[in-house]
Amino acid sequence: MRLKEIYQKKAAPALKERFGRKNILAVPRLLKATVNVGVGRLTKDRPFIDGVAAEVAAITGQRAVLNAAKKSISAFKVRQGDIVGVMAVLRGQRMYDFVEKLINITLPRVRDFRGLDESMVDGRGNLTIGFREHTAFPEVKMEQVEKVHGLEVTITTNAKSRAEGLALLKLLGFPFKKMTNPNTTN
């Protein structure tokens, strides 16, 4: 079953009942998925930035946006207008396809992955996952990678609280760690 169908048939009714909502439109849902890569010290290396943009485009399925510095900061050797990041924002069906791929394919491919920590969910129910290596995504061909870089994926929800967002993400199938109580003895 596809992720959007899982949300509509299982997650939304369960959330409606759990949080006592009368209208299905008041239930938390996914709004967007953002993939972001900071280029760090390599702001002057245009071939690297173009390579990162191509990789983000391959990972997300849509063209990436190059983010320029708004101000010059001499301590970081950044001038106004230098490219400091690459980003893609996914909404609608592309977002659902990306999140489904993230849950079922990418996260299991991450080295030493034992589950997501619940502290990755903020107070508004948004999940931010940092990847040390972008090579966990199946679209990235290892033969073509010049430099391995990290990236950040943010899943934005319209949840009103952390508990609502966490419940939504768990029902969608995000693999969270089992929380152990530190007060119990083994």
C-alpha cells in the first residue's frame, strides 16, 4: 500500500479518534519535505556545487535551488551572493513518494542505523534527519561521487504539538527507537 493510502485509510482515522477531532481535515498531515545541503567551505568551487545540485535533483526528482548568501561575513570568508547551500522542497505526490522511499529504502541503507530518536521531532511535530553521507540514497551512484557530503531532510507537518506529530510519523511507518526507561533495572 502506498504512503498516501496508508495516511488516508489508516493514519487519519486513527489520529481523528485518538485526538478527538470531529473533522478529518483537523487531523495532522504532512505538508512538505525539504532536502538541504550546505556547501560549507566550498562556496567558490562551482563544479562541486553543480554536482551537489545534480545529486539533490536525482534524489528528489525535481530541480534544486541554489541558495546565495544574503550578507558578507568576513569570519567565514563568505561574500554576498556566494552559493552557500542547495535545497529542494517537495510537496504533494512527490513528497509522498520521497517520504515512502526514505522510510522503506534509504533509512535501512544507512550504516549502523538503529532507528530514529524521538528527540528529532520538534515542538511543532516536524522531523529533521541529518545524513552524514548522501550515498545512502539509491539514486546516488558511487562511481560518480567525487566528494561525499552530508544532507538534511526535514519533514514538515501541520501538527499542533509534538505528541500529535510523533503519533502521525509513527503511524506512517517511521522507524523510531524503542524508548527504554532508565529507572528500571535489567
